[in-house]
Amino acid sequence: MPVVTRFAPSPTGFLHIGGARTALYNWLFAHHHQRFGDGGRFLLRIEDTDRARSSEAAVTAILDGLQWLGLDWDGDAISQFERASSHQSAAHQLVNSGEAYYCYCSADELTVMREKARSEGLKRMYDGRWRDRDPSEAPDGVKPVVRLRAPQTGVTTIKDLVQGEVKVANEELDDMVLLRADGTPTYMLAVVVDDHDMGVTHVIRGDDHLTNAFRQCQLYQALGWSLPEYAHIPLIHGPDGAKMSKRHGALGVDSYRDEGFMPDALRNYLLRLGWSHGDAEIISTEQAIEWFDLTSVGRSAARFDFAKLTNLNGHYIRMADDQTLTNLVIGLLQKKYDGRLAEGTSDRLKKGMKGLKERAKTIVELFESAEFYAKTRPLEMDEKAQGILDSDTRKHLSQLQEDLVALTNWQPDAIETTVKAFAESAQLKLGKVAQPLRAAITGTTVSPSIFDVMAVLGREEALGRIEDAITQV
Ligand code: GLU
């Protein structure tokens, strides 16, 4: 049977890291079955029924986040709010079949009932007083809610693909409200009707929804629909074991993008956060589609490790092709310098990328380390570079400049040979020459091989920067 999964975020904020992982698992499971099974679809439903807390901005942030992560969905995103009439008809169908009933309790009555239940230590808050009462007894002017006539004995069992068999005694569950007095559907009803109408076969979501699954299961049974498979995945915790919060990096996916994380790296990291395949750490998307299954999702909460994510990101940066990285860095440079970049910056970056990407752990680091390629002469020097360029080192640079001017073959090896020969003849350690040279060429004290950098910049620019350093006071 073809598999249908869905991601069902509530648009009350950004796409956070836990939501992104849920989306990824659903996406992978569908793609796995599309590739290796009877077919698979991954659907997106925006659970926007809470009008006060939902916003268009949050919907946009979620869609952008998913797109940036490469988690494309099949068909159009579905709005739960717009499906209210389907939810209402399902509730009326239940009333007609006797599986649901009208309850006319007032708010005050319910408060008294809840207090009584609490004082008696009962889990069920509603005492079922309208289950079998004739609606002709309804008080005047009270608009009723619709409640499910839930089973009062026996157990409800979920065979969860991650949690195993989980049970609850039916006597612990209330006759839940399906339609409010104003006729609007409750969340619990909406989820079940939508999942059914969308043909969802596998509900993969955070285990904070496990208790909802019992109620949803009762609703499926009342409607005579077959249950989907459930897979409730453990939540993500911070490194200290506490529930993931902002201080642990529980930020929107967009902040990871802004901090310079690559979508492939974040995807790989989120995949491993709660799922494993032997010892494999670096897993391409193709490989993930092939390997992904729900049986290998761990049962205990995963711990978010920012350092691990950062290292993995460094790996993906080293693996990325130079043009992609150049485009990303150019984007950041354009922003910082308001579009005023030195001529040929893009070309320089592409040529210099091999050296730059060896060190960077994030795109932001890559951009910072590449700035000297985009700057125009005379270069601004950072404090350390300024400190290195004193009268002695400037004198050496001006002597070295003569040798470099005479060099016709402007290649890294030839430049290196020239600089080394100069250091030897001046009886200086190579560092004593290379560091001032680096300061002059890059305006900083850290860079890839300075000989490579000079070759990338080209003869004229490199000699010009040396000249600036010698003459600047
Ligand atoms: N809208 C719910 C949430 O954002 C998800 C509900 C579900 O997956 O069934 O947590």
C-alpha cells in the first residue's frame, strides 16, 4: 500500500528544530517508500484553527524553513481552518449514529464537576451527565457542545512503531468535546478528520502527542475508520538533559541559516538526532532515503549537541562545491558592503575557495575569512596586522617587494620560492617575513597559504597591497 505521511505544524511561531526533525522523518519515510516500496507521499497541513495564536508570518516562516531544508511537500499545503465544514459533518454523522451527543452543561456546572472530580482523585473530569439524557430536557437558551460517547470500560491500545504497545484505561478518558457551542471543531476532531481525508497512513510526530493519540484512536473507532500507524518520536533535549529551550539553541531554522549552517548539514544532524544506522555519522540524503525506517528511531530523548552540529557543518562546507560556497559568501559580502565589492571578487573567491573552506565551520566564518578578497585598496588593517607592520617589517617588505616585482611567473610555488630565498638572504625566519606579508596582503593575521592568496589576487593587486603597506604610516 502506498505510504502517506504529513507534517502538521501549528503556525504560532517559527519552524523550530524539533518540528524540522519531525518533518524530515516524515519526508524520508515517504521518499523511502516512493523509491523502494509501493509509493509514498509527504503532505503538509497547517493547523491554523487557533485563530488568535496563528499568523501569516508564522506560516511563511514554516514554509520558508522547509524549503530551505529541501523538504518539499506533495500538492498544496492544506489549511485546517478551511476544512471546518468537513469536521462539522463528521461530528454530525457521529451524533446521528449515536456515537456522539449534545451536552448542555453550563460553564459553572462544569467548574463544579471538575472540582468534585479532582477532590475525588478522578482522572475523568466530565461525569457524562448528558450521555443518556433526552435533549428535550435541554435548558432554554443554552447552546450545546457535541461530545463523543467514549467507551467507559476496557482499554484503548496504541501499537506505536516507536514506543511499542501503549495502553490507557478508558475510564480515565473524558467524553471529549468535538464541536464547541459556537459550532467550531476542536483540535482533536480536526486532526482525525483531516488525517483520514488526506489518506494519511503513518502519523509520525513528537511524543508529546502520545496522549492525544488515545483520544484520536477512540474517534477513529467511533467513525468506523481504520487507524493510521503511529510513530511517536522522543523529544529533543538540551545537552544538560532538560527539555530543549532557547538557551540550548531551540531556535527557528532561519536562525541556523543566518548563523551560517548548510541545509544538508542540519538535515544530516537532525537525522542522527534520534535515529541511527550502525555507526554511520555522515549520511547523504540519497543514503538516508535508502536507509530510513521507523524501527531504528531511538526510544529515549536525544540530546542536542551544538558542537557536533558545527563540526558536521564544517565537513559539509569542505565537501560543498566552490561555486555554491562562492554564491553564499558573495550574498553576505554584498549585504555588508552594500554591493560595493572589489572588481573580480567572485572570480577571486572561486579560485581561493579551496584554501578558505578548509578552516571554516560556518558560512559566516567563511565569509569573514574571505573579506580580504572583496576589499578595495588601500586595505583596512585590523589591530593585530597594524601591530605587525612596524618600521622594521616595512623595511623588509620593501626589500622583498623588489624581488617580487622581478618575478615573472606569478604562481604560488614561484612566489613561495622567492619569499623563502629572500628570508634566507636576509637571515630571517620565514615567519618574520610571511606574517608582515600576510598583514599587508589581507589586512589580518590569519589566512590560507599567503602564496596561494597572492596568486589568486594576481600580480598587480598583490604588489599594490604591499606597496600600500610600505607607504602607509
Ligand atoms: N499541530 C501539532 C503541533 O504543531 C501537530 C499535531 C500532529 O502532528 O498531529 O504540535
